[in-house]
Amino acid sequence: MNGYITFLFSSSIGKKLLMAVTGLCLIGFLAMHLLGNTMAYAGATAFNDYAKKLHSLEPYFTVFNIGLLTIGLVHILIGVILFFENLRARPRKYEVFKNPGGMTFGSRTMPYTGILILIFVIMHLLKFTFVDKSVIPIYQQMAATFANPGWVLMYVVAMVIVAFHISHGFWSLFQTFGINHPRYTPLIMRLGLVVTLVIGIGFGILPVYLLIIA
Amino acid sequence: MSEHETINITLKVWRQNGPEDSGRFETIPVADVDTHSSFLEMLDFLNEKLILEDKEPIEFDNDCREGICGTCGIMVNGIPHGHGKGMTVCQLHMREFDDGDTIVVEPFRARAYKVIQDLMVDRSPLEKIIQAGGYISVNTGGAPDGNAVPVAQEKSEEAMDAAACIGCGACVASCPNASAMLFVSAKVSQFALLPQGRAEANTRVLSMLQEMDACGFGNCTNHRVCEAACPKEVSITHIARFNREFLKASLFGRMPMGE
């Protein structure tokens, strides 16, 4: 039994499966986060009440966060392992290498956009999660931050990076699950573009909105 | 695309005396190349001249020279088998190049492929993967009846598309991760689709994957470059099937190794 489990997760396809499963979970989380963000358009009171309500949902809130952290760490760890294994798989690079088709900006930059997203997430958590919200409520902190165009620009750029990461990741996870069909793959690719745009624009627009109303 | 009968080109070609040699690029001007000749014939033409000049000819793998054996395979201007779609380098013709072009010629590069000499690489890891499970075990005897085992026409077509793989290894050469997934998936697919191959499907996929990983190939990240570079245009739908077969086998199948 142990052999099966070890091989399932240590083989090259197994590692890709872990990337795909955790990636799908993270996209799911982003969808929830995006939905939560829409409360900000309802105003300060609504958003602060929503945030308070969310944090009061114990023990689910803690369990969810631990789960999310684990998923995130697995995605990062396996990603790093894959990156170095793939680097090692061709010790001598080509003098000239051309893309005969297939490779996209998103697919080529996956490890790099991944690292940038990690840096962004750490910064984002320090900015809005691990802060004292007892004196100044979260909405007011958010509004103050995004009154600064520098922060807005930084967040918008980060969202473009996330969008590129998802532009390859969404389609790719279906392929890793073994879902590739002449009828459905074009649909999945189109859906991937929609998800990319919804997440990129959906998250990117809130800081811009807060800057405008500030 | 050249309209001349002959062209003058410059080759920037990888020279390496043996597996242990560090190797280097050599720039060789080649005059009066017949545009009707194939890329390999151009190399023959150059080698004859090199031999007459008492120089070492450029080593490269080749055999059938009609795109069916999978022996030839070199990087031409950064693409395995050159820029033609669905063709091997022996089918690439010099009329595709212009007078005065500089053509960069490199061997297929991957940790799993050792350069033997110049453009010739050892692709035996692909054979090792086949030995690990790329076959069906049958009792020999009289030929089976034609329609004893029914096979749906579309399944046999799809299996044939996978079996079109000539094992040239261009997928590995083109993959940014030097992954052999397209090759292995084609070999897994051609059996997985047919009833004769189903019997050993679980052990086959696990053994072949284990061997593939052990040979030092990279991991597939779905760049899809392999599909574009494949001279037989093998589709990555076979990689999806390989992934499916793996999931099925590792969840429900028998383990082939060390039980």
C-alpha cells in the first residue's frame, strides 16, 4: 500500500497531479475571495461587518486557514522541486531555441510569476491580515492604502501577474487530470480565458475603485 | 524559400569528439549547395569535401531518409528536424533556405541524451522505457482469427495515430523541460486503446513512468511544444490519456515493482 501512495505522489505525473489539485483549490479560494471583495462596493459598514462575521466563524475559520496554508505550501514546494528538476533535465542549453508553437507567455513564465505571486501574497498578508483591526477597521485601512496611487499600481501589476499564471494553470490542470477531448478542450481553454480575465480584472478593479472614490 | 538552383550558406555546427569532450561550435561555409538536396544530403556533400581536405566529417544519425525510421534528428535553427511541419530532418530540403543564410545545427540536448559525437546522440533511454512495458505479452502460435477480438474503428484509428510515433525523440529535444511525456504517452496510448493492450495496462503505465523518471527526463508542464515539433504530429491528447491511465493504475492497479 505504501508503495502506491509514495509512487502516486513522487513520480513526475504524481507531482503534476499535486500541482493541479492544489492549483484548482487556490483558484477556488480566489473565487471566494473575489466574491467577498464585492462587499467593499456596498460601503464601509457592510464590508467591516462581513469581515467580522467571517472571523467569528470559529472553528471553521481556523480550519479553513490551516487547510489553505497547507495547500499553498504544497503548491509552492512541488513547484520549486519541479523547477529545479526541469532545470537539471537539460544541463547544456541550446545556442538557439525557437518555439515551433504551443508555448505561451504564461506557460513560459510559470515559475517566475509563481515566485512574484508568493512575494505579493506575503506582502498582502502583512498589509491586511496580520494587522491590528481593533482601532482602525479593515475597510478604512484598505481605503487609506489605496488612496495612494503607488499601492494601486502595485496591486494592479500583481493582478496582471496572477492572471498570466492562471492563463496557463487553468487549462493545464485539466490536461494533468487527463481531461482532453476534441469537443471540450477548446471550451476549457475559452473558460480559462474567462477565469483569467474575471480574476485579473475583478481583483484589479477594487484598488482602482477605492482610489477614485478617495 | 530559395528560387536559385544553388545557394551558399554558412553552417554553425556543433563539433564534439566524444562523450567526454566539452565540444564547441564550428563555423563552416558551404558553397554551391543544390537546393533540390535534402538537409542530410547537404551534410553528405559537406562531409565529402571535409574528407578530401583531410578533416573529420560531421557525424549525424540517419537511416531510411524518407521520414519513417526515426533515426535522424538534429536541431536546425533551434527547432528539432527544422521548421517544416510534420517532417523529419531528412525530409527538410535546402530550397527552404535562402542564399547567404547562417544555419545553426545542434544535437538534441537533454540530460538523458548523451552526445556520442558531433550531432549524434544516444537515445537508448527511449528504448529502456519501451523495454519497461511498451509491449504486449502474447502466446505465440497460429495467427489469431481476423475478427476474433472486435475493435471499434475510431479506437483503432486513434491507436494508429499514437503508433505513428517513430521514436525520434524530437519531443524531448523541443521540450523546455526535456520531458519525454509525448513519446511515452504515445506508446502507452497505442496499447491502452486496444483490447489486446488492456490486460497489462496498469503495470505497463507504472513501469514505463518509473523508467522514464529514472532516465532523468524532465517533468511535463504542458507547454505543448512537443506536439508542434513532432514530425508525426502526435497529439498531446495522448499525454492526457497517459495521465488518466496513471491515475487509474496507481489508485486501483497492481504495483509492478518490489511488492
